[in-house]
Amino acid sequence: MSEGGTRETVRALFDAYEKRDFSRFAGLIHDDIDWIIHGPMAVFPFAGLRRGRPAVLQALAGMALTYSLDNYVPDFFIVDGDRAAIMADVSLSQRATGRILRFRVANFLRIQDGKLIEFREFADSFDQVEQALGRVVEL
């Protein structure tokens, strides 16, 4: 896929997600997607490895039950062929407590046939856990 096509698909994905247009978002996910959000599943059950569109959509539905996305502001967006990298500031509201989590995230995507086939998300999960729990975690 051309860089222009990759850029267009990634922008469409994030636009659909931001607008909560989940049917459009789902249509941009490849049937055979390989999706990983790196983080502790004991605190964030939607994290971890998901394979296939139904598993990814189920994880995102679980995330939406626990958190609402307040803000996703990309600092930069780099495209190289069929791959894209995004660094962004994220703000989520925890539905149960009203607590706001703010953190930086790095997303790495691969596009195939105009759809997202590979997704990796990295963040400082220790910081995220402390924010989610509302306390410092003693080691």
C-alpha cells in the first residue's frame, strides 16, 4: 500500500474512533487483525493479545464499559509504506470513579488492503495502574 493510502486509512480509523462511529471503525479492521495493547490485564482486562476482528471489537467494547475517551491528541504521525507510528497524549475518564487518567501512548500500525491488520500500543503501564487505582503502588 502507498504511504498516502496508509495515511488515509489510519486517519479514517482514528476519526471513526474519536467520533464513536464503531461500525465505520469495525469496517476498517482486517478480519485477521493481530492486536496487542501492552499492559497488565489484571487492571486493564481489555489489554493483551487479541486476534481477529470479533476479539478486537469485544476488547474495545469492554474498554468502553470501564473508560470513556476524553482526548486523543497526536504529537506526530509517521508513515513508512504500509506502517504508521503515532505518539499521542491520551485522557480517559474511569466510569466507576470519575478519575481521569492522563498519559502518553505510542501506537504502531500496519495496513493491508486498506484495513488495519496489525496494532501495537505501548505506554507507561505502571503510571497507568497507579492512576487507575488512585494510589501509589509500593514495591
